[in-house]
Amino acid sequence: MAAKKDDYYELLGVAKGVTVEELKKAYRKKAVQFHPDKNPGNKEAEEMFKKVSEAYEVLKDPEKRAAYDRFGHAAFQQGGPGPRGGPGGPGGGGGFHDPFDIFREVFGQQGGGGGGGGIFDEFFGGGGGGGGGRGSDLRYDLEITLEEAAHGVEKEISFRRLGACSHCDGTGAEPGSKRTTCPTCRGAGQVTASRGFFHVRQVCPGCHGTGHRFEKVCAKCGGECRVQESTKINIRIPAGVDTGSKLRSSGNGEAGVLGGEAGDLYLVIHVKEHEVFERQGDDLFTEIPIKFTLATLGGTIQVPTLQGKATLKIPAGTQSGTTFRLKGRGMPHLRGSSQGDQLIRVHVEVPASLTGEQRKKLEDFAAACGDADEPVAKSFFDKAKKFF
């Protein structure tokens, strides 16, 4: 007994009233998902690729779709009531088109199996002949101080990368070596590889897509066009960067192959923790101890900021934990002219020891305030009554 075939609409994830454009969009998504080149060695994915291609071939054709909607898969069986010239119908031969032909049709490729260029190269890494490969991007983790992040700084960094070979100027050939046609691709720059039931054209591994070889490869790079090198560059770090900020230095990654453009260098910033300031976005926080006499009587103090010292007024009767704000004394915004604030929380210090005279005067002060009779504020007991 033959196995039950999957419903064409369910395979593509569409409803029966789907338009042609919606159908094509659904097929494109499924075809890329299950394409054998995206799933090497996966027989289930290859089978699904065939099924969704078959489903699309039927449903895109109004006559075939009408037959399928009426008779189901029986419309395309040998001798079944399929449309003339269709699969299973008179002249159909009982089979479907090559799924790869359908894929090329939808993604805009022309010609027989293995046609170069187009969407196939974009999805699966092929490429036309004669072009060089772009160099890889590199990452560099850079640690800076909070002060450097606040004001901006220029740093010299050193690292290793693949650079263009100076001996052969990046050609991969020994200077003076004669150029010959690549025997692998015969000058085309591409070769056709068979992958199961279809063919794909890819860059020739023998000449890297140039279509030619040299009589002698470069003695320094061995024909690789690039060599490992140590390099130093100066990087300008803008004011306002924070941990996790990424900066791109164009063209300072690895050299390209055979004239291809160089990759980029990406710097990832890490700002060291500061012993005085804590950063939260563009604002800075700090905690400063003050004498209890200053908190009681009020006055002014000098406080540190990243821009130098600043004067902070302490009102009389300031309580421990009170936070003051200095406008514009925080970090600069990375992309703009605005500036964060500095928030200062004061902590009232209690003397650890007193002289006899100091103790006597403080006792007199406590007595004058009635603190000896009620050492805890009455307002606290009013709030705590509900717990007793």
C-alpha cells in the first residue's frame, strides 16, 4: 500500500485561497530552509526540499491547482484525471520537474543546472571568477580608565593579523613568474560540483577564482597572498564611551585575497572600575562622609568631580543618606552635546571617641534637647504602634 502523500498546502504553510505572490514567498522560505546545500548530508532535508518544490510546481499553475483541489494527489497519478500535459496526465510522463530547476526559476537563475551567479551564490557561498576575497574582520578588547572615557583619548594598539605579502604584492606569485591558464577550471574561475541530484558552480579552488596560475608560487607566502604580521595603529576613543561600546576601524582587519578589500577592526571598550565614582549611564554616583557638626549646623565642602573640585552647600539639619545633584558634572553623552549629572550621597560620621570636655558639652546638649529622656524620635514610635 502506497504511503499517504503530504498535503501541498500544509507543506508550504499556506491556505487554499493563497495568491501567487504569497505562494512564491512561502516557497522561497521553505526552499532556503531545506536546501541540501544548507543541510549537507541531511537526507530528510533533501526530501523536504523535493516535496516543497513539487508542491509549488502544482499550486502555482491555475489548471494544476484546480485539479489538485478537486481530486487531490490522484489527479497526478498515471492514468488519473490530471490536466493535459501535467504530471500524471496525458503527455506528462507521470513525473515532476527537477526541484533545482524550480529553485532557479523562483530565485532568478537561468540556464541548466550549475548556472553561476545570482541568488545561489548569495545563499550558498559561490562567486564569479576573477574577483578577490574580502579579508576577515578582527576584534580587539581595549581597557581604558573612567577619566579617559570621560574626556576621550588616543591609544596606540598593537596586534597580529594577516597582511598582504610584500614580496609578491599580494599576488601569490614569485616576482617574474610566468602566468598560465588554470588547468582545473580552464580559465573560467569556477568549477561545477555535483551534489546529489543537482549541480552547483563555485569558485575554483585551484586558482581562487582568477582563472590563472603562476609558474612559481611566492617563496614568502607559499601562494597564499598573505602573511602573519605585527602592526600598530592609533585609535581615537571618543568621549562618552562605556563598557560594551564598539568602535569600527575601517580597513584595519585582515588583508583581502587577490585584490579583495581588507576587513575591518572592531574595538570593544571596557572601562575600569573607579575607586571614587560609580557610573550609571551618563550619571556618576559617589558617597562622601561629613562631620555631624556640619550636618547639624550646615556649611560648604569641596567635593571631587571628573572636571576638578566643586563646592557643595550642605544645609543645616542634613540627614545621613541625603543625596545632592551637581548638574552637568557627569559623563558626556556619546552621541550628542548633553552631559550627565553627578549625584553625591552624604554619610554623617559619628565620632568614635571624645575627650572629657567634648563629652561633657555633648551631654549638656543632649539634656537641653531632652534626648536623655527620649533617645528615640517620637515619630518613630507613632509609626511602630501597629506592631505592638
